[in-house]
Amino acid sequence: MLLMYRMFVTNGDMVSVLPIMQEIVSIVREVTGVPIHAWSGSNGYVAGTAAISIAYNSLAERSEAMAKLSSSKSLWAANQQLRKFTLNSDADVIYQYVRGGSLGPNIPLGTIVAEVQLQLAQGDDWLSTFKWANEFATLCKETTGVETSVMHSIFGVLGALRMLTGFNDANAVDKHRLALDGNPEYLAKFYEGTKYAVTGSVTQRHLVKIA
């Protein structure tokens, strides 16, 4: 399973940005039927950050969806409006899941996704990194009962490893953190992963679903 992720930084005028993102989500769902979601960057993100994610079963499914969207004048217009509030944007990244993963068609508004991301250090190998990431995700699940998905980039900047954990609200996030903090193995396993990462590339952030 694949996940397309597009992140951009707005001027922070979310009163204007949110309706446009809601319109884009609505258009894409109507035209293609793919599960698209819009997010606002929270803890750890630059203020005004927003993102769009779309899950696909294959590149062929993505190609079919993009062909349908290419003739949508309403989507062109909405994207033009969004660019008026956009300060900068990153290149799109497509990730491939190696653990977990869901098309997630019915993610509730307000859902919080905790993400841990790192960039693979030159000379390290993916197999060892995947082994550590799976062990880390397993430890987290055994401690908290909450599953963590693991993925890596296959388009965009290569060598990116990303782990995602979803929560209904901030109370669930706090409960999860307290459980992990109470496990003496957690920090040791977390910091073990830094040996696979480019120095300074490890980030821990939150996204909140807004559309």
C-alpha cells in the first residue's frame, strides 16, 4: 500500500485556507473516490503548516486518479486559490508501507497522528533499519496496545523512514506517552534508531485532521 503526502506552509490564515482545503478534498473524493485527507501541522511543525495525504493500492490506481483530476476545472480553480495563501511547499513524497497501513476512508475530524521520521544515514542499510523500526513499533504496541505503521519513501527524497500512530484526541496521546515513559526499554529502543539516521534528521511531530 502507498501513501502520497504533500506538505506546504501557509501564511497562517486558516480561516481562509480551511474552506479551500475542504473544497479540494470534496472534489478529489467526488471525481476519483480515493480516500484523501487534509491535515494541519501541530506540535513540532512550523506554524501555518498544512498537508494532504492520499492512500493508494498501487501506482496504477494513482495514475488513474490523476488522469481523472487533470480535467477537473474546479480543482484547478481551488488549487489556484490555495496558492495565494501558500508561502512554500515541499516536493510530494510517496511512501510504501512495510508495517500496517490502511486506506483510512473514514478517519474522524480531529484525529491526531503522531509521526516519527528520520533520514537514512549514508552507508547504513535498509534491512537493519526496518528491523529496528519493526522492533520499536512492536515494543510500542505491546506497551500501549496501539499500532504504529512503518513506511519508507519510494518517490521524492529517498531514504526517509516514517512511523505513524493515530489517536482520537489529545487525551489518548497523553495516555500513550505516559505508558511509554513507564517502560524502561522505550527510550533505549528509541535512541537505538539514531545510529541509522543522518544527524539532526530525526523529528517527532503531530498532525491534526481538518478535512
